[in-house]
Amino acid sequence: MAKRMMHVSLCPGEVGGYVLMPGSPERAVRLSAYLENAQQMAYFREYQTFTGLLEGERVSITSTGMGGPSMAIAVEELHECGAHTMIRVGTCQSTSPKVHKGDLVLPNGAVRMEGVANHYAPLEYPAVPDMDVLAALEAAARARGKRYHVGVNVTKACFSTQFAAAGRPMGYELTKRWEAYEAGGALSADMGCAPLFVAASSMGVRAGAVMAVTCERGAYSDDWADWPEECEALVCEMAVEGLRELIRQDRAARGEQ
């Protein structure tokens, strides 16, 4: 009997080699509509998985929840089930005056302002995506005329202290760190890229990320009415088109039509 993973509740054979990894289970449902013959394979905890076909390849979609611990668990268990390529499909907040709501961010690196990646590599090890994955995502965005940015993303461990550090015990240090990240040219902030990049690299898995910007720099709102629904459609579309491009590139590299 095949081993069933403890958290994603999947067995080898139920997962495609390519996996799109949205944070929310709801976004996983939206992404599943792009696959042919998509079937729900499991839904346990924050992990909802669909598997189907894209460009004739078996592709899975697994939601990862919020933050580094659940992301790393997904990377480990999906890899054990046979996944070789993983793409985060997420949202982020702008940390740059050049990056605006409705833009796309394609990280070429992530600040490790979290702790999970430390369990896979020492702090000086960089959190970077696979360059073939990044190139495919950029090619898709460029071909479709989307406004996008390639650069450094900040992966944080705590969501709210980016916006509400003042008055908290670590407020002074956090405020100065965010100022330093912005001064250094960081484009955006999220909660999943760094652990994905470092954990995946440690396992020989290709990884990348495409994220839609949901708020202007310094203008975060926790009012659901301010959530830009159009960003959901944008990031899902571009993740799928980027994956299509990557599948084609992989076939060409293998000498296949």
C-alpha cells in the first residue's frame, strides 16, 4: 500500500511533476479550472490538491496556507510524492514606490526575514528561485503585456508587524529593518517565497514565484472591501501561462516537439 503523506494527505502517483502552489484553498479551486480533467485528490488542513492536465502534462495544484512552516511541509511532502517543479501563486504588498497595486512581482531573490529556511541552510545561503522557472514566468508576462517587476522580495514571519510595529516590544528594530529593506530596493513583501526557495533548493526541486500586488506601499488595509479581486484572476492567469511556457521549454530541452 502506497504511503500517504501526513499533512497533504497524498500518495505518490496522485501528484504531477509540476505543482502550482497558491496560499489559499479558494485560489486552488480557481486554478483548477485551467486544467483538463481536474480532480480533487485531497483536502486536509490547509492543503487542497487538484491534479489534471496542462499542455498534456500532469500538473497539480496544492494550497499551502499562510507562512513558512506550512509551505515547507508542502515542499517536503509533494517532493516525496514525485513533484520536481513548484511555483508559488500568491499576493504581496508593495515596498517600493515603483511597484503599484495590480502589478506583478517575479522574485529573483527573497530576504529571509523568517525562520523556517534556517532549518534547511545557514543564513548566508541565498533564497533564490530556479532561473529557468523565473525566465518562463517573465516570458509569459512580457508576451501578454502585463506590468511586472523582477527583483527582491521580503519574506516575513509575522504578517502585521510590517504595518503595525510601532508600540510593540520589537517595534524599533522592526521599523529600522523595514526601512533598510526599502532603501535597499526591495519590491514587495510576502510570507512564502524564502522557505519555498531554500527548501526546494535543498531537495533538488525547481521553484519560482509569481505574485500580484494587492496594495500600494504603506497603504495596507485589513478591510475585505478593499481587497482587489482582479488580482486573483491576474495571478492565476499568469501562473498558468508561465507554467505552459516552462513545459514547452522543458520539452524543447529534451528534444521533444
